[in-house]
Amino acid sequence: MIKLERDGPVFTLTMDAGENRWNTTFVRNVAKALDEVEASTGAAALVTRSSDEKFFSNGLDLDWVQAPDAHPDGGDRTVFGGEFMALMGRIITLPVPTVCAINGHAFGAGFMMALCHDVRLMRVDRGFICANEVQLGMKIPEPELALFRHKLPANAFFETVQLSRRWAGPHALEAGIVQQVAELDDLLSAATQKAQELAPLGANRDVYGGQKERLFGENAALNTPHGAAYMLKNSDKFAH
């Protein structure tokens, strides 16, 4: 279901469950892999990918969500929401650089996971990324909206969350949602190369992870009620 490999400073997490739909069992397997990454020391970075050429992650395991008793392998349905959201928060603040290789469709929860990474590369010729909750008649939870608002440029944010726009690789690059596109055969190597370049930043976990907390965590600098001018003129009030 989840494979974790290491080559020098680069960990590669491979989702290996077909469409990689999210249920509690899937969440806990990803979390277990992250335990190993976080237990490491020294320079490190993480690449996340899928073994399926068509799908990065096709979102929630809807069959399990609708009838969990009929799909016991998915785990405890009652704890899924909290554990999934906590995992996304963990990925966005992981104390090493994270690179996502989006090799196919990434919808809903799969798109969220991709956005939680520091850098995103996407297949150039096939696959869409999309937050399709509105299209499915579902409300987007507040934490998910906050994630999108922090990670997407303003125009892309509205088209994504309100209009359920499906972004192909070239358009996602133009909109600033992903940082690079590549052919499928080159995608993993490009993501790995980027991870190798960034891995030295992960040597100081306190600084790298701590700055992510300041960007995305409680009382994040991006969310303060004060403008930059006030903060600059009163920098002693915001010292760390």
C-alpha cells in the first residue's frame, strides 16, 4: 500500500494502492512512513509519488465512506476525518523539504496531499488536479479552504474551490499551482533531483520545520491582523 525507500538523503514514498483512495488504513500507513522520515537525522528530503501511471490519488474511498461495514479493510470510519486532517497538517509542516511528483489525476484529498508539499511537479501531458467537492454537492471544510488559500494564488484559489476547475499540467504551471512539469518518464528523476538540491535545508530540522510552523501553524505570520509596516516598525513585538 505504501512503500518507503531511501537513497542517500532522499526518501521516496510511493503510494501503491491503485487509485490511492483515502481511508483510515491508508492514512495510518502514510503516517507510519513519515515516522521513519522524521526519525532520521542529517540532510534529508522527501519525494512522494504513485506507482499508478493514471492516478496520483483519486480522493476519498467513497465506497468505504458510504458503507464502511462492507469494506472493513478501510479501518475505523469514525476517526477518519480527524486523522486525515492531522496528517495533512503534519505533511505541510514536515521538518524536511518535500517534493510531490503528480504523475496522474489528483482529486479532492489527493490534491490536498499534493498541496501540502513544498514543491510540486506535474506530468505535462495527462492528468488533472481538482478540488471537486462542490461538483459532488459537498461543502469544503474550513481547514481545507485555509490550505488552499495559503497554497494557491488568489485567482487560482477561486477557480479551484468555487468553480471546481480541473487543472492540467501546463495550466497549473501557468497559475503557479505547480513549479515544474515533465514527461512521465522524466517526472520521478526531476523530482528526485529537486529533492537532492533541497535536502541540505533539512539538516537543521528545528529551523526548517519551525519556519513552516510560522508560515502555516498557530498564529502564523500570514494571518496576523497587522500589516507589514506595523510589524517592521515594531519588530521587537514579533521576535522569535
